[in-house]
Amino acid sequence: MELEELGIREECGVFGCIASGAWPTELDVPHVITLGLVGLQHRGQESAGIVTSDGESSQAFKVHKGMGLINHVFGADSLKKLYPSNLGIGHTRYSTSGISELQNCQPFVVETLHGKIAVAHNGELTNASRLRKKVMRHGVGLSTSSDSELITQLLAFTPPLENDDTADWVARIKNLMKETPTSYSLLIMHKDIIYAVRDPYGNRPLCIGRLIPVGDMNGKGKDNSETEGWVVSSESCSFLSIGAEYYREVLPGEIVKISRHDVQTLDVVQRSEGDPSAFCIFEYVYFARPDSIFEGQMVYSVRKRCGQQLAIEAPVEADLVSTVPESATPAALGYAQKCGLPYVEVLCKNRYVGRTFIQPNMRLRQLGVAKKFGVLSDNFKGKRVVIIDDSIVRGNTISPIIKLLRESGAKEVHIRVASPPIRFPCYMGINIPTKEELIANRPEFHDLANYIGADSVVYLSVEGLVSSVQESIKARQENNPKNQKAFIGKLGHCTACLTGDYPVELEW
């Protein structure tokens, strides 16, 4: 809950769609992309953009971008600009690199020797400063402060062995991946193709879905259904709403070509020898929607396992388990189940109060948190309550909640946190407060329960989080050794914000 209040957010989400079969298509590509982006709205609320094409000419790109939420940016009139179209890519943004202005809205479109390309990017480059200088030394000016424009310009560079009349996009993409190891998931549109690319460490998510006839969505024979098109997305959570079924994940380092005909792996770029993969573990903790699938497992199930592990590590004598609505609910249910305690709602959320992180001072922020909730005092008066939260970052958010529960009759309030303390900043696409602002790095952390007004506070261990995430993956690998290729190289997860152990060397 505190993560939401403090505005600790994912940088952005990407979504692409291409119609199968004969073109011009009857599939409403702009509408599919818009709905797909709505499903990714939690990944960015500052700006959005869509670029579409009929696929016949790389010059015929249609573009609409705007500041604000998806439904505000893409009304009926603005969607008209995106027709006719057979394929397209879209983006919703929250800036970690680059300021919040319309000129930084994605997808970016640039002219190359072989026509225009459109690029949508999720992530943040760890060596952007050096690459920016390199691009400008080649005489290329940059019009924005965004890493994503930098990626687009690097893709426009012509590889040494490329012929003037034929674009070698695999060579161009591999050249980009050689220049920067992480962090990016990319959609690149050129003529009638969408390329889906994930960095070799797999730090940011990307997956593919298959559009099938709506009437076949719940049918037993949907595997044999006609393919109406393909979609590619940061998360699978939006697939159901657009009539798509989950097909597979784009693997770390994989370059996938998606055409009207099929989905094809063109190459897989390996990491430095011995390096494990480094998918962001906080996608599981907070950023992703609970119904999304990563690494073959549903986010909801992982969060529930985190709660069960927390119950093993930090049991407490209590009467009931609850949470602050609603991102930590799966963990609270897991904790309650493992402890044999009832899960009971103690707060109800007022969904129409603005997010408190945009309020200008500490007093208003604290009042804003209390304003957001109604108290269900009949459920806990005179009882010992365990509150499960997804994280405590500064401590400013949970403190007034505890005070509210005590004043409403709670006998004891114990806090259990379903993730480890955040101690370090992220340089790979997540907005996290400065190291000095994090409660885990301040003197108050040594007596945190007293500081926030709780009877006790315990966080999930790093080892407990990692085991909760990897338990199902490892079991699947053991049961199906042939499926090892789904995890190119050694399995790992990025825990840099928790441990300070970054998957690659940072360059500034």
C-alpha cells in the first residue's frame, strides 16, 4: 500500500497488435491496442501513444500521442487518425528517465535508410550517458531526454555488412544489445513486421498472445481456433479483455519476428558467461497486476506464497489477519491460511480520493492516507490484529493507519511486510526514493515498531522472497527437464533494490 502512496511505480508498458490472414483486415487494430493499453494503465499514467500502419509502406505511419490516461488520450476522434491499419504498437508511460512532456511520449518514430521505424520501450539503460555521447559523436542530434529515443537512434545505425537495399534488422538489434546489456523490452515496427525484443538479462517483462474468435474463448477446442492476429504486451493481464489467449513469454535475449503469418524466433543473445537472468523481483511484489503470468506462474500465486513464507518466518499471537486494501490481499490470505487465523476486513477504501503522493507536504499526505479509508470497527474491536502490507518505504503511510485502528478499538496491531526492506535505488526503470529517504537506511529503522506505533514489525527476508518466487519455477524444471530452454542459462532475479547487488556494472 505504501508503494502506491509514495508513487513508486513501473516506468511504462508496451503493447502491439498485428492482424493475421488477408489484408486489409477486418480486425480493429487501433481499438485492440487501446484496450490492451488500458489493461497496462497501472504501469504508467502520464502519457500514451499509438503508431499504426497498413503494412504496405513504411512511410504510411499514423501517429497519435497525448498526456494523461489512455481513455483521455484516445477518444473517438483521435482513434480515427489511426485507420486504416493492419498492425501497430502502443505505449503508456511514467517517466524515470526523461521529464514528463509530450515530446517524450512514445512510441518514437525515426527515418532510417530503409524507411521509418517505430519503437516502444519499457526499461532504463544502465549506460545511457555513454551511449548518448556516442550517438551525438556520429552527428545525430537528440530531441528528447528519453532513453527510448536513444534506442531508436541506435537501431537506425547501419551495420557494417548490411546492403543498402536490404535491412538486416537482426544485425541492428544485436548491435543494440551489444552496446547496452539492460534494461529494456522493446517493440519495433517496420513495414509489415513487429519485432519483440527482451534484453539478455530479461529484466523487464514481455509476452505474446494469440487473438482468437470471441466465441471460442471459453471453448474446449480453442487451441484449434483460427488465429485472428497476434498481440505482444508487457503483461498478459489485458489478453482476456481483447479476446486473446496467452501464447508464451519472450525469453531473455530473444529477438522475435511477428508477422501476419506466424511468430518466429530469429536469434537469442546470450548474457556474459555465468551471469544469471535478472527479472525484476518487484514485478511479483507490487508492480504487476495479480492476474498476469510471468515465468509460467501467476503473480497472485507468488504473492500468496510470500504471505505463507512470512507466516513461517514471523508468526505472532493474534486473533485475525487483515490488510490495507488491496495490493497485499493475496499475501494476507496466504499468511492467514498458514497461521490458521481468520482473514477479516478492517478497512474499506474510498476509491475517489486522489493519490496522496501528489500532495505537497507531510501533514496533507498523512491526512490524505487517513481520508482514504473507512474503518470496519465491529470486525476487530478488542482484538489483536495482524496487518499485512506489501512494503514499508518511508513509514509515513502505515503510521496513521495503525493510529486509526487503535483509536477504533484494536487491542494490538502487528505489522508483517510481505517483502524485504528497500535499501537501494533502482537504475533499471523503477522510480524509487533516494537512499536517504528510505526508512531502512535511517536510525528509526532500529526501533521501527515504536516509530510507526505498532506492537511489532517484521519484514519477509530476501531469501524468503526469492524462494517464494522460484519455488514453482524450479519444480517445473525438475518435472520437465526438456523445458530447461525456457530459462536461457542460470535462473536468477534482480534484487538490487533490496541487496545493492546489481546484475550489471553501472555506468555514469
